[in-house]
Amino acid sequence: MTTFSFQSLTRRAFAGTALALMTALATPLAAQETVKIGLIASLSGPSSKSGEAITRGMMLAIEEINADGGLLGMPVELIRRDDEGNPGKGLTAARELVQREGVAVLFGGLQTPVSLALVPYMNQSQKPFMGPWAAGTPITKNGAEENYIFRVSAVDEMVDIALVERAMSVHGAKNPGMMLINNPWGESNEKGLTAALEAAGLPTAGIERVEANDIDVVPQLTRLKEAGADAIFMVANVGPSAQVMKSLERMGWDVPVVSHWGPAGGRFSELAGPRAKDVEMIQTFTFSGNDSPMAAETLEALKAMFPEIKGPADVTPAVGIANAYDAMHLTALAIKNAGSLDGPAIRQGYYDIETHEGLIKTYENPFTPDDQDALGPEDYVFTRFIDGEIIPIE
Amino acid sequence: MIVSTLITGLALGSMYGLMALGFHITYAVSKTVNFSQGSSMMFGAVMGYTFMVTLGWPFWIGIPAALACCAVLGLVVERLLVRPFAARGSDAWLMATVAGGIVLDNVVLFTFGKEPRSLPSPFTESAVEFLGTGAYPLQLIIPVVGLAIALGLTLVTTRTKLGKAMLASVQRPEAARLTGVNTQTVIAASFAISAVFAGVAGLLIAPLFNVSSGMGLIFGIKAFAAAILGGISSAWGVMIAGILYGCIEALTTAYIGSSYTQIVSFSVVILVLVTVPNGLFGRAELKKV
């Protein structure tokens, strides 16, 4: 039988730690030849398509920035890490990118739990963090005295008001229920939806949870149905959202489903089956049905950069691309304003942005110390999946 | 609500039971288990998708081919991750099988792809009316398949030469060897059968869920809970415990609320083990002193 020696492990562990520390300390952070921008996102798993979309948006913007001479006389370089949707892995990757790679700004946190795990570390490190996807309210409204967290994306509390308004005005909902993913993103929206329903004077038929690996959510939906739910607010990523729609199909329950943008991040049409098209989901941008010249130009640029993109249907989810594209250009302006790669200076640089013509809209003073979210309810649009393409609802 | 909930619970529980049978069969023969059983389940679903969707093979070739791949996987697990450690009397097979599962999950992640896929089945195309509620035909088929496999396993172990050889291998290894039973082959066969059971579970659950590299982890954990709950030494015990576990989950969700599902179901496992340490249907081992 093999024997296990704690003593030998301790010596090895000590040697390994010492070597790692020496390597880390020896890394010349200031002597970088490129402006490094980090990205931490789900690059594998059910939401990987969203991670790829963010990557594409950033790469396109970086190519344009580099073609224009780069930043501070240096080319911009993107360094990516996969968090697998895991907050612990996200935090480890953030430490690596900030401490070892010396990134100037860190993008990321596709999922709210990952972003929330990164917020204290980024504020403590005084490194700007840009969120191009995760919508949890406390990500930017985190209570820090010096807040380094910025976002070009939807914000849960505002999305929730829009969801309630749509359920009431379009579907005449008087007793809606909630199907929420069982994680901090679900909790964030439970608060937002409860507050929005209270403000609208509506009760809720019930609040049910769905797990990432739930195969059948008929029991949860049956509870809502028996409580008289006349609409469902759905807040979940691609996999569990698909299971909700499959379970509704099994029950034969034809109830309006008004959703946060979770289903947009993957093969929702394929996974959810025939009921996929019934989901009305909020987005901040679509290429389909968008007649702005900049949208057309960006789509052409994407086709040139990624040959697998043939048309609007191939840039799903478009929000990931658009949010990341605009966020990268806004970040470039912040670095130019700062004139250095110093974290506090870049943070001030974000506040100093006056006007920027972006893909989603023209930004006017997008960030202030009181509001570090560049997008608001006026930028939201309701959409649905038709044949795998996200189409705005007229 | 009760019928709809029980359909959910029976289908899910049968999956747990089927995978738990895999834990049972290797334990019964060699006192070891394959902790990468969840990965074996995922492997069955991924190979099924590859053969039937990617390559377009008909199901009557695709399903046996996927299960054959699972059998080979089981043999590899036994040969590389269990036998070398068990032969030295070490319990390191426990960690080796866990690590093997993680390796397999990641290999599939990089070869099969990052995104979950949908495995179409004629039994999930539309729901049917059953006892006043909607159900996919597959949800009704799964418990039948699970119970049939448990029955088949019982018949094989009690009525056939192979089954008796398997039991003899664990009860009297030396005597079995002297009577011509190749115990090592029997143990390897038990791991192959165990992985095939997991593969069957994967192929059955995939059309209701999806196919992805990470799909087996949570099933593997719950199936092991079912195996312990039922008493890992009893084939019928683990199958019934699996069904019970699935029904507890579904009933808790329906009548108490989904926030409490995991708390209640795992608390029941703990409570049962405190009260009946060998599981609901298991027997304490005799120790000669």
C-alpha cells in the first residue's frame, strides 16, 4: 500500500508557493508594450455562446482602435479566461489577470454571481471593471465609497419594471407568477420584480425556483397554475429557461412568458422546442429589424472578421456583441482621457466621457459617480426567437 | 397535481435508480464503485448524439453502438483507475475514479463542444394525456425500462452461471478461482455493465433534458445518494430508493416549494442513514473475528 507523507507535501507546497511568489513579483507590470484588456466570461458550458459574443464585440472594437493608432501609443491586446460560470474560478482568473498580466481594465462576469464575486476584489485593487452582460443590480450599486464597477448592459431593477409593465399592458396580467433561477441573479430579480409589482399594485401568484440542472419543472409550474398565475416572469439562463418551456409544453399550459434576456445566450430555439417562440424577452440591441447605418456597417465588419457570420441570425446573441463593442470603445475613451494606465485615473476617465456615438445609441455623459450604468429603460426592446433569430416584437 | 408530480418523480427516480444499480453491481462484486458514474451517463448521451444526430445512424445501430462505447469505458475505468489500486489494497481508486470522471468531462468539453445540444426522440415530440395530466411518452417509458433492468439483473445474478460466478467472486474469491471462475474478468465485466446502465440512463434522459459535457455530475451525486439510501448491497433496494428519492424531490417541490427541494431530499437521506445505517434494504456485513 502506498503511504502518504504530509511532511513531504508541505515541503513541496512551500517550494511551489515560493516559486510562484517569486515569479509573480518578478513580472514587470509597468514594462508592458501593449495595453492589456482582460475578459473573464463563460467560454464553455450552456452560456458559452454569450461569452463568444462578448469576445467578438471586443475584438471588433479593438481592431478598430488599433487601426486608429491604439491607445497611448500602444496596441490594445485582449486576454481571455474562462470562468465556466463559477464565481470561484472567476475570482482566481481576475487575480491572475490583474496581478500577473497587469490588465488596465477587466471586462467580464457573464453571470451575476461571478460578477458579484469580483466586485470587492476589483474595488480593493482600484482596477476598473466593465460589465458587458451580467444585469444584477448590486454589481454597480455595490455601496463602495470608490466604485470601480461600470456597466454597458441592462440593469435588473429597471428590466423588472419593464417586464411588469409589458405583462400588464400587453397581456392584461393581474396575478403573475415568477420562475427564477436559484442563484444571486434570481434573488436580484426577485427583489426587483417584487418592488415593481408592489409599485403597480399587483399581487404575485407565487415565486418558484429552477435549478440549472432541473429536468422537469412541472411541479413548480403546477403550483403557479393552481395559484391562478395569468403570466410568468422568467429569469434564467438558456438551459433552465428551455426546461421551463418544455414543461409548459408538457402541461399544455398556454400562459404568456415575459422573460429577462437569459434565453438569448445559446441554442435556445433548439433546446426549448416548439414553445421557444412564445418567450417574449428583453434585449438592449438587435441586428434584425435595425435600420441604423451603424448597425449595418458593424454587421458587415463582423462578417469580414468572422467568415462564419452570414447574416443577423448568426450573431446571436447580438446584445453580447453590441454591449461589449460599445463598452470597449467607451473604455478606450476613458483610457485616452486618463492619459495613463493608472486605475484611479481611468475611473475618472470614464466620468469625463462627454459624447460617444455607439452601436446601441449615442451616449451623452454615460457615467457619473451616482450612476455607473450607461444603459437605461429607454434602451430596452422586447424580442422573440423566430427560427433561431432574435426578432424585435412590433 | 399529484399525478403530474408522481410522473415527474417516477421518471427522475428511475434514472437515479438505474445509475445506482451501476454502483450496486460493482460493489457487490468487488467492494469498489465507479465514482465517475455521472460521466459514464454523459458519455452514453454524447455518443448517442454523435452516432444518431451527427453521423445520422439509425437508432437501432446508434443506441447499441453508444452502449458498447460505455462498456469499453467501464473496462478502461476498471483496468486503469481501480485494479492497480485495489490490487495493492489501497483505497485510492476512490479518488482515481473521481479524477477520471473530471478528465472525461473535460475531454468531451473540448471534442464534443461547449454548448448543450438537443437529442430528438419520437417519444418527446408531443405530450399525451395520461390520468388527466400531460406527459411525454418517454416519461412513462423510463420507469418501465428501469424496473425491467432491475428485474433482469436480479434474474441474471440468481439464475445464470455468470451471475453466480459474480456473487461467488465476492463471497469466496479464492474458492471461486479454484473452481475456474476468473474473478478479475468478472470484476471487469461488472464495471462494463455498470457503465452500460449509466449509458442507458443518459440516453433516456437526454431527450427530456439536453446533451452536454457537464450533464452527469449532479445525477451521479444523487444516484450515489440513492444507492446509499437503499443499501448498496441490494439491487432492488437501490432501484426502489432511486424512485423514492425522485418522488421525494418532486413532491417537496410541488407541496412545499422548490426552495426547499434539496434541503428536504438530502435531509431525508441523512435521517434514514442515522436510523438505518445500512440503508433501507441493505444488510449489515458479517465480520469474522
